[in-house]
Amino acid sequence: RIYNLADKLGLLLWVEVPSPHSSNAKSRANHRAELLRMLALIGTHPSVIIWSLYNEDWGAQDIATNPETRQYIMDMYHFMKLAEPQFLVVDNDGWQHISYEGRLKSDLLTAHLYTPDVHRWSELLDQLVGGQLNGVAANPLVVGDPFFYRKQVPLLVSEWGGFGFSDYGGPQNDDERTNQIRLYKEELRKRPIAGDVYTQATDIEDEVNGLITASGELKVPAGLLNSRG
């Protein structure tokens, strides 16, 4: 129903294969089977435009040290580009993308950046757009052979914000959260960053950093994250 509604509304979706708990031959086989199942189930929906194979090393914890893990992810990336060329494909969203022979095996270079301090936020964004790919996110942004950052692919901050966790710092109420989001979004717009994803849309369980409560009530002004601010 979600995909049918997205098709009807013209809402574009970025989907992700569920993360395995570990990195081994069995988990990779299960991952491939799940990817194929998802493609058969939702691959024809025009609303689906981006696929993430992995997220933040979950199920690929050894991506930096295990050639088999990197080879599998590269194989799945190439499979997607051959079998489903209409999609953009992200190898490992947010952390440790794979470079092979100087080319990124991902259609987007994505980073997950979290900080409750706007000055630190500005520093991280400057480092990111300047090609300083280590020490920006929680883990290095590229592993494998040297990745010569010359804007090969669009650069996105595919997770940011997180405002609302009690132990995270930052805004303590909805008004403060709104102002903080505006400041952070302004800093993003000052730089050549192709897109961004605020974390997250709705509250869920102990994650109360959503823009909408678990019961569907809006916590910030409508249109806060749109292109006009």
C-alpha cells in the first residue's frame, strides 16, 4: 500500500535491503536472496529510485579488512547496474564506501553526520566537500584502494539531525528543534551538497527525534525541510 500510494502521489523513495546481523557467507547468501525478493516485489514501482545494499556497515562489519565482503558488495552493485540500470545504487550508506581501481562502487557518496553543535556541523561539512574523507563520519568514508575525490558522484548527507535524544544534547523542545534544523539546513545550502536526509521523519519507540510524533502529530512547522526553507 505504501508503494502504491507513493506512486500515486509522486513521492520518490529510497529503499534499503534489511541488514544482516553478521558478515559471513551465509549472511551474504541471505542478503542476495532478500535483494532479489525485494526487486520482484517492488522493483516495478516508479516511486522507487534508489537502493542501498548496506547501511553503516551493518552486516558488513569487516568491509575494510575482508576482500570477500568487498567483492560481494561490488558484485551486487554491478548486478544492479546491469539488471536494473534505472536505479541509483548505494553500496554502503553513510560509512565506508568501496573504491576499486580508483572508482567508487556507488552512484552516490553518502555520509552520516551527527553533532549537536552548529559550529562543529559547519566544520564537518567543509571537510566533507573538501574531500577530507577520513574523520568526518564515524568511520572512514571510503575503503579499498585510493579513491581520488574529484566529484565522481553526487555528494549527499544521507543522515543528519537526530535532535531529541536525551543523551545527545542539542534542542530540548520543539521550538529549539525548529530553530536548530533551520540553522543546520542553511549551512547545508551554502555548500555543493546534492541532497540530504533528516533523521528522522517520525518518532518510534525510544527514538524521539522525529518531526512527527508516533501518533501522527507534527512537531515542527509544515514545510520546514522543503527546498525554500
